[in-house]
Amino acid sequence: MTKPAAPKRHLPTSPFKAPVTAPLKHFAVGDKVTHDMYGLGRVIGIEAGIAALVDFGSTQERILSPYAKMTKL
């Protein structure tokens, strides 16, 4: 059994730039969004940073954070 590798620390004295962390996406009720799999939709509910409930017309889906495949229009 192996343990997963620990994330590498960036030392302040390193000549290389620190890796940039992507900002978290925030959605609000009523936002128009697009999803890679489901298409266009509108946010109809938010679960405090855990998930967003989105109405895609023919279906309603609960999209989990970090919302990798969803973008705000």
C-alpha cells in the first residue's frame, strides 16, 4: 500500500515562481451558466459552496463544487 504524494511546498527563496491556484468559482441564484455536458441552464439553488442546483430546461442537475465543467455567462 502506498500513500498519495504530499503536495510540494514552494520555498520563498526558490528562483521559480509559485504555482498559481485558480480562484474558486462563485455562482448565485439566477445566474445563467453553461455546462460541458448539459448545455445552457440557470442556477436555481446553492448549497453553501458544496453544490449548485441548475435547471437545464429538460432536466435539473446538482453540480458539485469545484464546478470544473461549468462557467458563468
